[in-house]
Amino acid sequence: MDKELKKWIENKKEMFIKADKDQTEKQKEIIEKFPFLAKEGKTSNKNADPWIIALALTKRDEQTNRLSPSLFSSEKYLYTILTEESKTKQQRIPYVSKQYNLDCINLKELFQREKWKF
């Protein structure tokens, strides 16, 4: 990691979430089901894709367990993953997200959803 990036990260620690036990277990489950997310040449802790999906899943589970699960029966998504990866290819984040019923959109879709205009 270059020095400038490391310095920037050190001043923004509150932006980063440390993985907990549930996220770690979920990440392992995701890799077992979708091994293509384990990119060749990268260790599991340097491979962000399964961790992003695991974070969304565990946060969704925490929220639905904390509140009444029946409140969310008609809600399709509680968390959204933002990526520019192709939605038409199976070996990508959007495909895996769909298997877990997680919302996955690109930046343009985020702008449209939020009605942001520039």
C-alpha cells in the first residue's frame, strides 16, 4: 500500500468496519458456494468481494432479528451493494447478491433511485 493511501486510511478509521465472527463465517460460506469469488493469487482477507456480500447479509440479519421479521415480509431489500460489475455474467457480485436476495445496483441506478441530478 502506498504511503499516501495509508495516511488517508489512518485518518478515516471510522469509515472501516472490522469483520466480526458472523461476517467471517458468512464469508467462508459464500466462498464455498461461489468459489469464483476467491480470486486466484489473493488471500481471503485481501479479496473484498465475498466480504462485501457477507457484510450486507449479516447487517440485514441483525436488523431483521432486532426488529420484527414480519415487518420485512413485503420488503425485498434492506441493504444495497453498489458495484459496476456486469449483471449479465454469473461470476460476478450481482449474481451472487441475487442468490441471497440482496439488492445490487450500479452508480447510475443509485442516482436514479435517489433522484439525484447533476
